[in-house]
Amino acid sequence: GENVEQHPSTLSVQEGDSAVIKCTYSDSASNYFPWYKQELGKRPQLIIDIRSNVGEKKDQRIAVTLNKTAKHFSLHITETQPEDSAVYFCAASIANTGNQFYFGTGTSLTVIP
Amino acid sequence: GAVVSQHPSWVICKSGTSVKIECRSLDFQATTMFWYRQFPKQSLMLMATSNEGSKATYEQGVEKDKFLINHASLTLSTLTVTSAHPEDSSFYICSARGGGWYIQYFGAGTRLSVL
């Protein structure tokens, strides 16, 4: 089955700096890659996603890049704010065949004011 | 976004009893629902996938007789932890997607404590 690795497990940045979280996946058939943000005690919320036919996607301060050949994708958060502090999970999925999400191990991001 | 409701949010039970957790899609028809287990400060581990009207598909290592899943309607799936033991204590969270959707919407989770 799919194996998703995520690094780093913890990340601290100063407010206003950028944060980068990286994930790798094992199944070359995976074609959909969502990123979820989970604040303490709350449900995971989708923040951005990318499909395999696209190399990059951006939404304001958040961007995701995908390298299909290397089987890795990254989340980039620019101009970080304290409210960005949370645990971020990447996932890989084969859409339209069950669409199961296999999650990475999570990154705890702390933005220091 | 779509709304998924999960109930109860917290349950404490005695060892040997069964506990049922409900997952409802409030404003869409959920053709597929998923059940995850999350240990403290760890990732979401997929337990099973359920499609409305059919048997759930369990991930390797998940005991189907221990974790009974029913998806009887397009808006409701239930997870029953049978004969619960302390090692079953965990955070259980469901998600749902509509037909043709890529995105999964998550419930708020259920914290199960087995004494």
C-alpha cells in the first residue's frame, strides 16, 4: 500500500518567515495530494490540494509543489502568522478508485511572535 | 465547505462493553465515508472505507469483528467498537466525501476512553 513520509516532525519559525514541509510517497499511481491543518482538539481542515497534472498551486500565502518523477510534494507557507501554528498533515490518494487518503506523520508548526 | 457531524465527542466506557460512534453528513450525500484512528500527537491511520449499502473495506491489521462499520444511508455511517478494552482507547475520526469528489470533510472526532 501507499507509504507517505513527512518532514520535519516539528518546525518553529519566527513570525513573518516562511515555513516549508516536505512529503514523499511511494505509490506512483497516487494522483491527488491534499494538505490538512489540525488545530489542537479540532477537526482536520483542508487548506490546499494539488492534482498530479499540475506542478504547483498557490492560494494567497500557501503554495504546494509536486514533483511526480521524484514522488515528493511540499507545502510552502509565506509570511507566517501566529494563527498558522497547528499540526499539518499531507496525504496521498488515488482518486476515483476508492480515494483513500494515506496521511503523513504530521508536522507541528509553531510560529513565534 | 460541507459539514460532517460526529457523535459523541467523548465517551467513557467500562472494559468489555460496546460503544457506537455516529458520523453524519449534514448537507450532502456521502457516497463514501472513512474511519480513522489517531493516537496522541500522531497521524491519522485509516481503519476502513465504507460505501453506502455495501460492506466496509478494512485496512490491513484492522479487526473487522472488533470495529463494526455500517453505512446504511447516504448520510450516516456508524462505527461500533465491540468488547472494548483499554488498548482501544483513542481518538476516532470520520470523514466523508460526495460522489465524484476528491476532498474529504472530517468530523470533529470522538475520544474513547476504556476503563
